[in-house]
Amino acid sequence: MRTCAVLLALLLALPAQAATIAVARMDDGRILSLTDEVGPCVAGARLATLASADAMERVQGCWSLGRQAVLVAFLSGECVLVPVSVLRRPEEI
């Protein structure tokens, strides 16, 4: 629960310019980036990008914060549930 509160505090403290606020390395090497930008998202969700391990392919989606995890629905149709505990600051990956 505390991690969720920290992530929410980061969201509220960010400037108006879009920024990557958290990243996660997926098991298959892909990198998930969560931004504070709305993009094509609705209902309070924010823009996410999933990049292949070689960064040659990217797919956008929308993320929202749950109690213990972040739910991401990608425009490709893929959905992932990412535990908040695996999220890192962008400079840590």
C-alpha cells in the first residue's frame, strides 16, 4: 500500500510537461514506461509504452494504478498486470 501512495505522490508532484514517471523490465526483456501523459487514454488512465528488448519495436497503451499493481492495456490488444514492487525510477533501469 505504501508503494502505491509513493507512486501517487510522484504523479501529483510532476510538472505539467509529459514525463516518464516509472519503468519496469519485463521477464522477456521488454521495457515498460509509464508516463503522466493522457494521450489516447480515458477515465483517468495515462499513456504507457512497451519497447522491445532491442528498442526497435514500440506499442502504446494506457495504464491505471490499482491497489498492488498497475494494469496496462495496449493498443495491440495485450494486457498486463505489473506489480507495483517491480516499478523503478527511469534512471534506475
